[in-house]
Amino acid sequence: MISSNVSTDHGVSVLSEETPPPHPDHEYAALPPSLQDQLEEARKTIADQETLIAELQQQLFGVSNFQSDDKQISFYTGFPDYATFKAVFMALQPTAENMVEAGIS
């Protein structure tokens, strides 16, 4: 908003501009948070992300989730226990690494 002419000591009229207060609906008008506040917010975000990662890793399906439960090892693999499963895996691993997928026609 431009106000009316304002006189100076030298008799020269100058237009003055009044800055309206920032509108509360506009975030750009607010002062940015302090560096300390930004650091705390970043630490909180990192902690939340670490918690989420840990939760998601628990939900991954893998032999490590049930290696101590022989019933589940037997259910998922057909082997009686984890030691047997691991022994068969280790015996087949060198051969499996050299296998080439055969094309199906």
C-alpha cells in the first residue's frame, strides 16, 4: 500500500511505502527456523527413518527370520532343520553359480 506524500526536512516530497504484515496463510512470509531447530528436525527425521528401516527389515522374508525354528524350516524348505538346509546350500552353491539359464522355446 502506498501512503500519501511525506515531507522531509528539505521540503522534498517522497512517497513512502508501508509494508503490510505477512499473511498467516503464506509460509514464505514467515522467518525460516533457526539452525538449531533445523538440526533437531533433521535428527528426528533420521531417527524416524531408522525405526522404519528396522521395522521393514523385520518384515523381509528370508531364512534368517526362521532359522531357529525347525518347524518353519521344514515347512518352507522340506529339510528337517537349518543345519541340513545350510549344508545342502553350501554343497550346491559352487555348481549353482556356474549354471546358465536354458532358454525355453
